Amino acid sequence: KRDPSSQGGSCPHEAYMTQEEDWDRDLLLDPAWEKQQRKTFTAWCNSHLRKAGTQIENIEEDFRNGLKLMLLLEVISGERLPKPDKGKMRFHKIANVNKALDFICSKGVKLVSIGAEEIVDGNVKMTLGMIWTIILRFAIQDISVEETSAKEGLLLWCQRKTAPYRNVNVQNFHISWKDGLALCALIHRHRPDLIDYSKLRKDDPVGNLNTAFEVAEKFLDIPKMLDAEDIVNTPKPDEKAIMTYVSCFYHAFAGAEQAETAANRICKVLAVNQENEKLMEEYEKLASELLEWIRRTIPWLENRAAEQTMRAMQQKLEDFRDYRRIHKPPRVQEKCQLEINFNTLQTKLRLSNRPAFMPSEGKMVSDIANAWKGLEQVEKGYEEWLLTEIRRLERLDHLAEKFKQKCNMHEAWTSGKEDLLSQKDYESASLMEIRALMRKHEAFESDLAAHQDRVEQIAAIAQELNELDYHDAATVNARCQGICDQWDNLGTLTQKRRDSLERVEKLWETIDQLYLEFAKRAAPFNNWMDGAMEDLQDMFIVHSIEEIQSLITAHDQFKATLPEADKERMATMGIHNEILKIAQTYGIKLSGINPYTNLSPQDISTKWDTVKHLVPLRDQMLQEEVARQQANERLRRQFAAQANIIGPWIQTKMEEISHVSVDIAGSLEEQMNSLKQYEQNIINYKSNIDKLEGDHQLSQESLIFDNKHTNYTMEHIRVGWEQLLTTIARTINEVENQILTRDAKGISQEQLNEFRASFNHFDRKRNGMMDPDDFRACLISMGYDLVSGEVEFARIMTLVDPNNTGVVTFQAFIDFMTRETAETDTAEQVMASFKILASDKNYITVDELRRELPPEQAEYCISRMTRYIGPDSPPGALDYISFSSALYGESDL
């Protein structure tokens, strides 16, 4: 065995090995696999030993003295190993093998269960395991494909190389290679001249394999390491043998792939250089064309020769707009593209470690920007000149047309206004009609003032036309004078009509003021009476004496306001009487309708009588509700008196039962008797619950939904009672299960008391449950080594908390501890027993079962065991290994 105390010292480095790479010494090697490994590993070793002028014939014999093993390591590593011992004694051989194994360890390889003694003794399995470790380290470990290495990298390389080939699907290193097509595809991918892949057939695996072996040995210097017949006839060829052989192809073709990579790198560099040169040429061309266009355009924009007609100037403006819309935008795009190309080119040159691009003289980006800036300055000046000239020519025509338009609009507005202002329609109007006429006249005055600005504009335009010597100035002046004279007359008529309307309006203001005062006082008083009637007839819902007393207090406060309300009524009616007196005195004919309100004195009187009638009716309703609430209060107190006793009683019993379930005093039978007494007491208490249910029903019939005298509702009592019944039943069941467990497992009372004491100590919340951290501490206190065993603790948690609730109950804890302390059978023990009956075979026959077991158990096994599949198995052989695993739930039965 290799350990720190073995001869030759310890390995200074340990390489991590996956489960697939670990050589498990506890399982027997399949004979077919062993045969394949012998041939493959021997051929692989000889392919390297031939370089030193030697080879091996028998892999477990020729390495026993350690000499050829050390030579093999020197050849494949290119390093010198310590000088071997030349003696032939056993300890000399062990020393040589240890030197070889130490060298393997120095390369970061962990030798699992492989010692020098096994190699010296010719242990074939250990020798094959050692050679496989060497192959992994020196032939497979350094394989790297896209951040994957070793086995995964080799598999990915094979998948990439064989992907285009029909009938090839490499998924592993065993059955994917049985038909030989994958090996032929690898050879054809790199050396298509050696194999005609189109002539290969999937139904000829032996021929395909032999073709690949022969071509590889003859042309690629890869020795034949496998037998085609062994691979085809083995259900699952040995993975390690296949990997070893395939790795030789990887190393054989590695040089070709490096050349391909180098060629790709050169092509990539040349492509970048060609693309950069193309961008430089495009920049020079675009820069030259753009600068030439700017040079030709600036003289055209600098021409300031004015035209004599508006039409000619408008044509110049249209030409300039065509320049802006049609000719310039493509040049703007060219300029933008030029800058983009320049920046892109410089970025690409910098990223590819090339010197920066320097354009020809005068074609720098800054030169083009300066030329463009000069173009835009000239363009701006040309546009301003065009617009100024056009505005100058348009001015006279525009003023004449504007004068004519404003005059037409003003004359249309003043038409008929003088006749309207001369009317005397106010002489027969009422006060409201007079006020409407006054508002209408005020609106006209506002309109008149608004038109003052237009008259001033007409005069100003006429003056400007005269200053510019307009050809028809006489007509303009005559029309402007007529408009000004008419405007003065309208102002005089407007003032006269205002004076007349104000004089008539004052005659009606006194009566109108009284109407308004009546409306202002009658409206709030009417609203008060409407609200009072609504409150007096309002339905109410109360749930306590306090609420009904609050309503009675509010009603008394309302009655206290009635005298003051009666005074307000008398004052309002007095205003109406004053209106009648004024109308009679001055002979004014009233219309009978108050223009400010629809309320009449009769409406006020009628509603007042209704309010006085509703007050005593409200008093009667409130007193009846007081009597009903007093009866409800008696029901509340009656229910609360019982609930305040029953609620704490239930809680106390729950706590007592909890204490009994974890109490370590007394035996389990004594606990059972105590719990039975609690159960009987609880059943006898049921009559109190029924009586409380009756009081609760009376409360619901009286629509009582709250009770300030208790915090317990009937729902609380019901839930507590049901929990109490459930708790006592569950606790009794747990104790019964503990008795059954104790009797079935042979656990003593002292052990159960110890388990209970440990559980109680770590039940920090005193709720009969432990969280995972407390459970871990409990196990450690009882001797379990869980400091770094997270996997072991996770396994235990699946046993005690299968539903993943996050807590461990006392019953689950007891079940686990009894299972741990009691002796139980295992699947491995059953397998070992069957192996004895089967005379050390991996299968068992029907005759052996019937001979060794009672008839019932023998037939049970025969009906459930599956047929054994393996080399040299007789007909009817049964698989007792899978059957034993299924008995303990490790597989399907």
C-alpha cells in the first residue's frame, strides 16, 4: 500500500482524480476487459520501450523487478530517474518499483491503493491500474480542447473530427467505437489518402477495425493495441483500452493541426492588412471628391447680383433650396462617412499593432472640417441676402393688401352698430331684462375697446404707404378718414346708452335686493330642515350601549337647537312681508316668482311643521334600542365568564401533556397511564364546551359579533379543543410507538431515558422539536463525528426529516437512535449469504435455491430474481445481487 510511512517516502503532490479515473480495487475486473487492457497496455508500453531498444512480453511479470518500469518512465517523460538497485532480492525489486512510483507521485498523480509489493508480487489488477495511471498522466492528461482537458478534451476532439461522417456518433469510449467507423473517420479526416471511407460498411465491424489498425500501424506508426474480434464480441469494450489507443491518434495528428493553425493565423493577418489598405484608398478618394465639390460650390454662393423682379428673386431662392435639398445632403453623408471610415481605420490599425494612418497633405479630417466650415459660412450669408431682397420687394405689395383687408374687416364689424345703439328697448323692460341689457352693453363696450387697436393699425399702415410714396395714396387716405369719423360717432352713442340703462336700473334695485336677501337666508334654513328630517328618519345599527347612548346625546343636542331655528324662520318670513309692503306702496306689479330661488314662504312653513312632528317619533325609537342593547350586553358577559375559564384550561392541559411527553422520570408504561388519565379528564370536560356553544348560538341569533369582556372567540375555543384532542391522541401514539420500538429493538429503559435527556437538553425552544443545528450538536454530544461530514449529516437528515419540514421531532429522534444502536441486516450481508449458497459464483441457480432454502422462501426468490446476464452463465441463472439491493430499496425489485 502507498502511504506516508511506506518505503520511498510520500508523494509531495496529489492530483485530483475523477471517479471514472479511480482504479477501484474492491471490484473484480471483467475478464474480457482484462484481456483488452493487457493487450492494449502492453502494446502502448512497447511503443515507448522500443525507443530504448527493449520491450515486454508479460505485463505483470516484466515490471516486477522495477527496471523496465523505470526505463518506461524515463522514455515517456524525458527525465532521468534515480539509479536502480542492481540486486535480485525482493527488497531490491521493491526499492526499484518504489522509485518509479515516487517519480509518478512527483508528477502530481495520486496512486490510489497501488503499492510496490503488489507490483513485485505480479498482481495483474494492480499492475494494470498503475499502467493506466501512467497513461492518464503522460498521454491523456495534457490533452486540452476548448478549456476541457483529459478525458473530456479527448472526447470533444473525437466528436469534432468525426462530426461530418455518416454512421458515426461518438458519445463515449466504449460502444461508440465497436463498429470501427469512428477510427476510420479519424484517419480519413487527417489522411484521406489512406482510407476510402465511402466503401466502408457499418455491418462489417471486424473489417472496419482491422482496416483502421493496419493503416495506423503501417502509415501512422501507431502499434496495434486491440483485437477486432475482442471489441466486437464484448458487449461493452474496455473504456481504458479504447482511450489509450485513441490518444495515440490525437498525438499523431497534433502536428498537422498545429500547421493548420499557423496557416490560419497568417491568412488572418494578411486579411487584416488588405482590409486596412482598402480603407486607406477609399478615404483618399472620398476626401479628394469632397474637397473638389466644395471648391466649385463656394463661388456660386458668393454671387450677390440682385434681381429687379420678385419672380427672378424667387427663382434664385428656389435654386438655393434645390441645393439644400438635393445637392448638399449626399455631400453631408459623404463627410460623415469619411470621418467614420477614418476613425474605424485608426481603430483597426491600433488593434492590429499597425502604425496610425496619415492622409495626404491637405486631406486630413481637420482640413476637410475647415473647408466645410467655410462652405457653411458662405452658404449662411447667401441665404440671408436672398431673404432680405425678397422681403424688400414684398413689403409694398403686402402693405397695400393688408390695408385693404383690415378696412374690409372693420367696416363689416361696424355695419348696423349705430342703429342698435339708438334703440330705447329698456323703457318697457323688467329689472332682470334691464340687467341683461346692461351686461350686453358692457360686452359691446369691451368689443369696441378691442377694435380700437385695429383702427390704429389702419392709420399706421396708411401713414407708411404715404411715406413709401404709394401710387394710390389718395384713395387710401380718403378711406382711412371715413373710418376714423365713424369710430368717433360710435363712441358718443355708446356713452349715451349706458347713462339711460343705469338710470332705469336703480328703480328696481331695492326690490331685487330684498329678493336676494330672502333667497340667501331661506336656502341654508331649508337645507337645515332637509338635513334634520333626514337625520330624524335615518335608520341606525348599533352594537353596544355606548353607541346608542351616543345617538341619544346627539338627539338631545339637536332638540336644544329648535328654539334658535324657529327665530331664523320668523326672520326669513319677515323679509317676504317687507317685499309685499314695498310693492304695494310704490305700485309695482310683482311677477310672483323670486328670481334667486325656487323656495316659497309656504315651503318653509310646511317643512317646519314636519320637523316638529318627527322629533317625538325619534325619541321613541332610541329608547327601544336601549332596551335591546342592554339584553345583548348580558349575553356578552355570560359568554365571556365561561370562555375566560375554558381557554386557559385548554392551554394548561396542552402544556402539561407536552411536559409529560418529554419527562424522563418513570417508565414508558407510567407515562402511558398518566396520558390516559389526561385523556379521560379531557373527555369529561366536553360538557363545558357544549354549554359555551349554546351561549355562542344565542349571541349569533342576537347578531352579536364582538365581545370586549374576553379575548376568546368560539372559533378560538373550537380550534384549541381540537388541538388538545389531537395532541393527547398523538402523544399517546408516540409513547405506544416508543414501547414498540423498545421491545422490538431490545433497547433498555436507561437508553431511552438517555435519548430523552439528550433531546430535552437540545430542545432549546421547549416545543418538542429540534432545528437542524441543534440536532447536529446533539449528535456530536453523543459521539457522532460530524465536524466535516456534511454528506453524512445530510443522509441522517433525510432519515429523520423525510418531508423536509426543517425540524426533528422526538419520535423521529428515537426512531433514528434505536436504528443506529440496534443490530440490523444490510444488503451487503444478504449478498454475501447468497454468494455462499452459490459456491462463490456471481449468480445462483434454481436448484441451489430449492436445495438450500425452505420451499416458500425459495419460490419467493425464484419468482422475483431477474435472469443473470454474463459470460459463461448457464441457462436459468438468476441475479441475486440486484435482488439483494432491491430488498433494501437500493434499486427496483
